[in-house]
Amino acid sequence: MITGIIAQKVQVEVEVEAYPTESVTLRCQFINGGSTKLTQVSWIWEPVDGQRDNIAVYHPVYGQSFPNPLFKDRVAFLFNNLENPTIRISKLRMSDAGRYTCEYATYPTGNEQGTTNLVMLAKPKNSADVVTVQAGTKSVVVAQCVAADSKPAATINWISSVRGNYSTSTTSGPDGTVTVRSEYRLVPTAEDNNKDVTCMVDQRTQDRQWTKSLRLSVEFPPSVSIAGYDQNWYVGRSNAELVCVFNANPPPTAITWKSASGPLPDSVVVENDRLSIRKVDDAVNTTFICEVKNKHGANSHHINVFVNEQQKTEHPKPPSTGAIIGGILGTLAVIGLIVGAILYVRCRQDDGEGPPKHKPPPPVKGSSSTEMLTKPSEPPTASKRALLSKGEVYYETSGREPVTNLDDGSSGALNGGAPPGLDTSVKEFKESADSHHSNEFESSNHGAPAASISRGDSFVSPAMYV
């Protein structure tokens, strides 16, 4: 960013940034001079405090002068006049950084000046590398990252999939540049081999963050195991095979198959990490050993092979406990759904959503109790019965609605009082009931005996037919 400033009457830029080998323009202009007479203009370089060197001078009569040999053939005036003594410096060096003062000799006010700060920037030279180490118990450097010869200094960070830590150091160069080094350290194990770490460099001059991913290189002796034996080697079986499985860094220099009982059987064929048996016989009934070597050591593994007389028959495995429990829970869930559905249907029927299961009560009669007593009760007939669905029960009374003595509030027992004719009414009711049962269904025209209860006397209603 370039900003402007007015120092008295001399206008210059406060700060200018530039890179080595490039060119930079330092502007200067005398403004609002009025009656001020300009005599001469000079550019003075201050690399450090207290050191002032003239690098360019312009006089309207004597012309241009470049007295400093460090800037010979690298500095020039762009305009040949006092009012605008702007200069250009080419083939910049990091050591050119410092303060540049445009100074006028004037009359009658004396010297007028303005200062520009030239900031030299340098992009870092970034690099990152892996350090090959051997697995051990001490913390060692496994990767390093460098941002060299930059100005200002760079910042280095790490991202890693392993547990480690890093340290950073800086070194200043004679030209003002800075070199930053960062080392990533950990206690290396075989599991750390081929794990990723990433170096990230941030610096002012970079357009974006610089990153580089590295894959750790941890060396270790081999670890060995044998695969391929299924415990079903039988006499006559063909194409049986064992595989020597290993993990080593660097790769093994030798893989060797041995037999604990002596030389390998004649039916055995060895090819690198594989041991094949063309046809299994009793000679294969032995212990096989695989040994793997690299520059850090050797390791081996063995397996005991048992040869059966005949092939084993594999029986189907019983279902697991989890499968059994799952089946039981599933069955219970289905049963629960069925029971719930049945209860739901019955509840809806009980709530009245289905057809009625009993005959509704007869409508209230408008006649008085005296009229009801004078009319004989009629037994139910088949023609008056409604058709019932299966499971329903029919209920019907044998006579008219019961008659109470409440029709006349002035006589009879009220609110449970004992009427004077209670004993007589009970006796007559029993006789009437006996007569009714003896003649039931003999004649459809035979009516119930007329009630002889006088108005004002209590009574018991006729019996009910079910």
C-alpha cells in the first residue's frame, strides 16, 4: 500500500515496498512554492540511523550527479527539473532498504524535505523433507520444514496424524532476510511408518498458504505370521497353501521356509512368501517355519499342521443366542399386535359402535296409573319379537309399565312409607303369579288377571318374563 504525505512543501510517499532484482520509483514534488526560489535538490539515503549518503543531486545549471558508487548505473532522475525530481532505482538489492529523503535547498526559507521509507520484501524459499529414523524409545526428528531468505520472517505450523511436537528456530542473514526452520519430533514406532504430517508456511508476500504433505519413514525389523491353514488338511487333498505374512521397513532381504522335522517334504513347492503342497500326505504332518530378514534384524513364525485321514464334514452351525432371542421377541411382538387388535375391536363394540345387544326400554305411556291397572297385561307373542343376531339375548316384561301410588300425592305412602294395604297386595300378587304360571302358553287370548289394587294402595309389579 502506498500512501502520501505533505512534509512542509515537499510531497513524497510515506512507504514503498519492493522486491530484489525489481525496480522502484521514489516520487518527490515541490508544491505551493509561491515566491520560494529553488536552488538545488538532493536524494539522501539512510540505511541505518546516523548514516546519510547522497545518491543523486540535481542542479539547474550544473546538471545531475550520482556520487554514491553503490548506486552507480542503478539510479536516475525521471524528470530533468527542480519541481519534480522523481528518481527510479533498478536492480534492487535487499541492502537497499532504508529511508530516502528528498531535500531542497531554497531561498529564502532554507532547506525543505520529505522522507520515504523503502521496505524490501523477500518471498521465502520453502521446502519440507522426511527424516528416515529407526523405531525406538527416544524422541527424534522425523520431519523438517524450512522457509529460507524471507523478509519479513515466515511462520511455520504442522498438522499431523501422529502424536508429536515441533520446535522452530530463526537465523538472520547479512542482507536482512530471515530463515525459519521447524523440526517435527516424536518417539517412532512401527505403527507410525507411512503416517502423514503436513508443513504449513505463512508469509506476507505469499498469495496463499504454502503446504506440503509428507509420509513418515520409520524403519523396523520384520514382524511375521502365517496364514492359510484351515485345520482341514487330509490325505489326498490338493492345492493346499501357506502364506508368510510380514511387515518390515525396509523390505525384507530374505524369506525362508523351513520344516521342524528336517528338509521340506517332496510335495512342497516354495515361491517367495508362499508354500504350496501339490498333494497332502503324511509327510506334511509337521511344523512349518517362515523366517523373514531385513537390515534391522530377523523374525520368524511357525505353524503346526495336522493331516487327517479323511476330510472333515462341516456341520451347520446352530443359530446364535442373539438370533434365538431375536426370533422370540419377534414372535411376542406379533402376538401382542394380534391381541391388541382383538381388544380394540371389542372395546369399540362395547362403546356402542356396533348393533345394540338388548331391546331398548318401551316408551313412556301418557295414561294414568289407574288406567294401567284396569288393563290386563299381555304375555309376549312370537310375532312381536325382533329378529336377533347370534349371541344376543332378548328381554321383555310381562305386562305394562309399573304403576305407582305417586299419581295422587294426597294419598298413599310417600318416600318409602308403609301403605296400609301392603299385606293384602302381596297376597293377591302371589295368587295372581301362581295362576299365571299354570296357564302360561295355553291360550294366546288368555290375559293376565286384572289388578285389584285400589288407588292409593301400594303394590308390587307383575313378574317379568325372560
